[in-house]
Amino acid sequence: MTAADIPTEALRTRVAEQLRRARDRSVALTDAVDDDDLVRQHSKLMSPLVWDLAHIGSQEELWLVRDVGGRVPLRPDIDDLYDAFQHPRADRPALPLLSPAEARTYVREVRDKAFDVLEHSPLDGRRLEAGGFAFGMIVQHEQQHDETMLATHQLRSGAPVLNAPPPPPGRPLPAAEVLVPEGPFTMGTSIDAWALDNERPAHDVHVDAFFIDTAPVTNAQYLAFVEAGGYDDPRFWSEEGWAYRAKADLNAPRFWVRDGSGWLRNRFGHIEPIPPDEPVVHVCFHEAQAYARWAGKRLPTEPEWEKAARFDPATGRSRRFPWGDEDPGPEHANVGQRHLSPAPVGAYPDGASPLGVHQLVGDVWEWLDSDFHGYPGFEAFPYREYSEVFFGGDYKMLRGGSFGTDPVAGRATFRNWDHPIRRQIFAGFRCARDASREQSA
Ligand code: AVJ
Ligand code: FE
């Protein structure tokens, strides 16, 4: 949806639906475990689930109830506890957090007020309200934390508690890679009403011709790298990657479990065979880069990825999604936690880009060889701590969303970033290579 095109009452209905959908997911992710599991830290990398829940409410109170609504604060006393910049994740379990029951009551009370604010907002006028931006931002914030909570579930030990049907079957793809022609394309957006500050403004970027894989690297392909001794050969690793590989003793993707001479995986508590045709997931940037070098390729850059995902050579336009401008249906992409794993390669022929690149959106976030910076003309909005404070930091870009990313935060302009050593996120990658030699030949 480009919310700007929608009449106000339809937009209000749309916002309400999106708020409800996000909350249903947050409730499902937190009701799936007992109170003890909600307050426990399952990994130093993650917050206790009950922190995420109350933090979702806290951001909603800040932006919708107080700022948009101009209402009196519900709980000004807890602002600091749920400010992500005040307390690193590792410290959060020791804070005097709201109990699970208190957190549930709090997010419900905030939501009741937010719905009242929605009823009265013109969804127009000031920039925060135009096109329902603040509501869209808060929906995306909740869905992003839901994906984070899903990653916490993956880190949790004990019996499985989440269920979903398996993804659709894969199919052979006509080609392993395609040529993306040289030339400019429009990167980012200035018209998508719910696009966040770091996706703006739209601007032309020249991209040299390059080849990009039509699918993400699969478990079978990655296993070949593991078995070929890729983890033991410094030629394939950057200096920084090699040092981290040694320090963290990396030898396979996270959640792969040794089984005699082979491997199984732990997926949300299920120990199971590793499906060969699914995109590999839970690798860090350094592992992705080492694989690409071993394969004689490289990771795409962020402009390359976005051009492959959005550029329509027939019209020269950039699309919202690889398949067009409409939001993903179940035939387009593996998103929204409909399934609890990536789908095998070729499972979404209707989701391919005009150039024939598959599964750019959904399945796994894709590591890219680009750092996080603002686009030319970037303006922090509505707060510097969403994007700007991370510019120039030790981050690599990720694009396309995973099986755990809701489509509301999964458009092809959406930018994600993380430290190059992180493996708990649902991240994989695809490879690219220069086309310059072929072009001039
Ligand atoms: C955009 C996914 C990197 O989780 O750190 C959540 C999203 N920002 N609350 C994160 C976010 C504030 C952010 N990422
Ligand atoms: Fe947050």
C-alpha cells in the first residue's frame, strides 16, 4: 500500500487492522511460554521476552498516545526502563521490569488509548500524522520486535512451543544467475507513506553490470563449503572475519548440530535433518563473505541488491516489491511467520523480479557488502535513534526480510543492519559477481 493514495476512512480501517495483526502476533509469541520463560534471558544477545513486550507498549505510548494524541502519560515512571539506549540487552533481566501480568495490562491500556487517538487523528496535516505515518511506524516497530522475539524463541532451550505448516515445495530454476544491466535506477523512496527515514529520499544510483544469483545460497551449497574446509582456510576470510572465526570457534552455521560425520539442525526446539534446498540461515556476514570468496564470487552491494529487487527494465521504474507494487500474498513470498523456516529454492515463482531473481523478499535476510549510511538528502525523522545514530558504525546491511518478517516491514526499500558477527538473526545471503569482463569482451 502507498498509504497516500487511500481515502482517510479506508486508511483508518487499514491502520486498525495492522495494529491488531501486530498485537495478535506479540500475544501469541508471549503466551506461548510460561512466566518463568518470559522473564528469563535466553541469550545475552537478547532481552527477556517481557522486556520486548513492555517496550512495544512504551514506544506506542510515546509516539501515539503522547505525541500524536497529546494525551497525559500513562506510565512516565517506566520510560527509562524501556529505553533501549539506557540499558544494553545483557543488563535488562536485572532491571525492575514490569511483571508479565503488569506488562500485559500496560500494553492493553496503551492500545486502548492508541485506538482512541486513531479515531480522532485526521491522518493528515502534520508530518507525523500524514498518511498515518506514526501509526505505520509503530506497527512496524512492533513487528520488528516480534521478529526479534521469534529469534529469542529460536535461542530458547526446551520443548518446542511454536507451530506452523511447512513451506511450499521448491522447483528447479531456469538459471543459476542473471545479468543485471549497467545503468541508473531509482533507489529508496519519497512516495511510500510508511517508509522509514533511512529509506528516503528516492535518488538515482548508477550500477555497473553484474551477475546475481537467482536464489539465496542453500544448505547443500553451504555444506560443500564446510566439507571443503572453508572454515580452515584464511584465503577466503577477511582479516577481521578470520580473527572472529578463531575467537568464536566457528565451524558451521549457528544451530547446526553435529551428528556423527554429518549435521542436523535445531529449529525452534526440533532436532531435524537439514533440508538441502532451503536457503542457509544463521550465518554471520563473515561466513557469508568467506563462502562467496570460496565460490569465486562476492556478496552484492546494497544498491546492487535493490536494483535486482526493484528495477523493471521494461519501464525503467523501481517497484515496491520484486513482483510489482502490491503487498505480498502467500504466492509471492515466505514472510510473516506463516512458516517457521525458509522455503526451498524455487518455491515462489510468482514472486520473482522482472529479471528472474527469486526469493529476494522473505525466507532469509541477505547480508550485503555495504555499510550503513544515510542516502543523499537524508533527514532523521521522527527520531535520530532509529537510524542516524547507527550511521558509520560497525554494521553491515541486510535486505529482503526473512520468513519471520511481516510484510508491513518487508517492502524492497526496507533497510536492516546488524554487526557483521551476528548469527541469531534469520540471515543468509546470495552471491554476485562483476560482469565487466564479459561486457567488454
Ligand atoms: C532495524 C532491526 C536493526 O531491532 O535494532 C527496534 C529495529 N529499532 N526498535 C533493531 C528497532 C528500535 C532495529 N533494526
Ligand atoms: Fe524498539
